[in-house]
Amino acid sequence: MADSVPSEAEELLTGEPLMAHFATCADGDPHVAPVWYAYHDGVLSVLTTGRKLANVRANPRVAVSVEQSTDGRAEWMVTLRGTATVVEDPEATRAAAERINPKYGASPDEYAENALVRVEVGSANYRTY
């Protein structure tokens, strides 16, 4: 699925440690929350818990938005839409924590209660300003 994400957008997604806005939906109600993420080859990985995780289990269709801005002025944005899967593998979750947490200044052991969610990207839009 990496073909659905332009290489320019992939470059933006794999740069600085920026927050992603993870949009889920359950029972007809949208829910958006900031998350840390890692992106590689058409798959976005997040470690999460709570309502986001429950929503993914109920409805795997998600959207993710990432932007870079300075002083409130957007420099670029990437929006991804896809299908999320909760990964029930402790080793895969640990490996994801080793990639994601240090990127944001946390140890891999922090937030151990989080579950790994992988988003297979179906479509992407990006824009630079």
C-alpha cells in the first residue's frame, strides 16, 4: 500500500517527532485525539489505550492528520485514511515502543499499558504551504 502515499509525504511523516491527530469513530460519534506515531512503508503505528483503542476494535476505519507549523502557520500537512488493526503480539508491541517512545523523549518501558495499533494506509493527501 505504500504506493498510496507519495514519497514526498512519506519524507514529511518520517522526519521530526510531531503529534498525529488520530480520528476514530464508534456508535456514530467521531473521536479525535493526539498520539505519538511511527510511519514506515504504508503503515502508521501508534501505541494507545482507552477510548481510541475501544473505537478501533468497534470500527477499524480511521483517519490520521499530521502537520508541521511554526507560530501557528502551517508549513505542511499530511492526511491518511485507512484500516486499523489492534496487534495482539507483546513482542511486536515492545518493538513498536522501542521505535516510537524514544522519538518523543520517553523510555520504551513508559506507557506499558498501551496496545499497538497499525493503520494500513489506503489513501493519503498532503500539501506544503
